[in-house]
Amino acid sequence: MAPFNNLTVVTQGPLAIISRTRSPKEQMIQALWVTELEPGTIYIEHCNWLDFQRYQLPRPIYINLVRDPVERMISWYYYVRSGYRNAIHHRRFPNATIKSEKWFKKSYNDCVRSGDPECQYVPGSIKESVGNYKRQTLFFCGHNRECLPFDSQRAIQLAKLHVERDYAVVGTWEETNITLTVLEAYIPRFFKGLGRVTLMNLNNTRYAGSEIVIFNRPTRVDSEQMVPLFRQLAAMNDINVVLNGPVRTMNRTRTEKEQLIESEWANELERGSIYMAHSNWLDFESFGFKKPIYISLVKDPIDRMITDFYKRRSWVKRAIYRRMYPGRRERPDEWYQQSFNECVRSRSPECLFVQHAVADPIQDFKRQSLYFCGNEADCL
């Protein structure tokens, strides 16, 4: 909405604090900082409600989102177990103890049933055994100590009071269309025209110059599951599914000549064709061809690396290797039996993910962004 309505979006405030509440001094610093923002600014941050009137400052326009509290806790439970979050934590604290594989694989239901402290929700409790975000009301209640007891009626009533008095809109993505409609109607200065930003406005299909779909599927994103779907759609919608292109290479990028060959070949496909290949984005227009319709899939980058790690150790891969290279010495059983966590902890070259590295000690598929960046050296 920023370019539509001449807005400024700010996502970081003056305080870098992860505690649940802020001191009076910290609240004043933040309130003063917000007051000095330019008109037309949207400030987004994880922060509890602030009492601007307490500091004799003009009240801003408050908006927020809420979520079903149980769904929110389940989401948080699996988020803290995600590969992405734990990779960030490991980078920040390389010597910290990594949780056990059993912890990562434990389901939320098992956690609740076994009475783990992580999954206990005790009314009136203030301190938890592990850091979490159980108290959704805290973001509306504020920074007073009476806002901290879990499931406190007093905290809930204060939160409701602040919402009724200070918030223009409190929506939920569980009712996306209603939330967006109310935002546009209640705060037009900021959200006028929100209805125009629809899926069609964000869809790049309208910029395509040909009726050819290219599915340049990255490796290890489970894209093979799309093949039977496309084949079923082929009969229903009179389309052709093409799985092999003119360039067969295992290189991470393609030469200028290879890009030209593939672009020209794809451009000559029949209308209504879907071409699937492990191929980086191609700039068709640079070769004088019409732009096709691009689609693709992505996967959580850490989960994708874990998938690749175990796929290289699968019996299917082992059988293919024996067929391709009969008599060649195989890796030891210890290599096949190693877990991903052990590989990372031992700092094996296979499990090192060095920022800005171009050459890797073994052939891998670490660079998911490469499929969208292209074939230039800058993409490596």
C-alpha cells in the first residue's frame, strides 16, 4: 500500500528488547520515538500496547491481528522446531547445545499428553520453564505486572478496554477478506484501494507473451509429485506435458549458448505446453523471444537440505550409483548411517553452509535461489 497511498513502512523501533514487558523509561523512549515519526508512517513491531496519554502524547491509530489461541500455540510449537529457526539460533550461538532428535520429532499432542512444561498452560502462572508467547492478551493489555498472569481475567478485561478505546481495527487472517475490507473502510488514508491489491493484481501471468508454462522446478522440493497432477490436467484441459529439454547438463549454471538453445526450443513448443525441468530462470526477452508463464515451487531451505542429505544416502541412490559405476569403491557404512545433526556438529564439509561461498567441496543443491536468480556468476 506504500506506493499507492504515499506511506512509509517502518519495521524496527528504537529498542532491541525481547523481554515480555518494558520498563517505564523504555516505554517513554518508544512513545516519544513513535510520536516523531512522519505523518503517513506505518510502524510494525512485536510490542505491547503503549499508553501515549500517560506521557501527554497524541494517540496513534492502533491496528492489530489476533489468532485462535490454540492454533497459535500449535503454530509456535512447530515453529521453534523448524530447521530455519534453529539454523539461525546455531549461527548466533554456535557452542549452544543442540536439542535431541527426539525433541524435534515430538508432536504437539504427545507434548501435551506427557505433561511437558513446554506444553503446560497454568492459569495465573507468571514464569515459564521455557520462553514462549502464550499470552496473546499481553499485546493489548500493556506492560503492567497485572498483565502477566496467564489467562487472568483482569488482564483480559484490560486488553478488551484498550481495544475498545484505542484500536481502530483488530482483524484476523482467519477472516482475511473481512479484515481487509474493514481496514480500507475505517482507515482510508492508509488502506484506500486495498481491494485493488488482489491476487490478479499480484499475478504476473498477464505479462506473459506466450501460452507456454515453464515449471523450472528446484531440486529437493518434492516437485515430482506434480507430474501425475499435470498428466491428469493434460487430459482435462488439452495441454502437453514435456519433461525433457534440449540441454542435458549437471552444471549449476548454463552457458550463453545453452541458454539460447533452451530459450529457442521452449519458444517453439506448442501452445498449451507445460515444460518441466531442473533449470534456472531464463531471460527469454534478452534473446528476442516472448516471455512464457513461469511457475515453480520452494521448500523451507533447511528442510530442503535435510531432504538432500538423506536422499544421497538412500538405497535408491546407492543402487543407481552401483549401476552407473560398477566395481567402483563405495563410501563406508558409517557415511550412510550418519545423521544430519552429527554431520553438522562434526563440521563435515558436506554440512557446512558458508555465506558467499561459490565453490563447494561436493556437488550439492544448496542454492535454491539460483533457480530464480538465473545463470549469471552473481547468482552463485
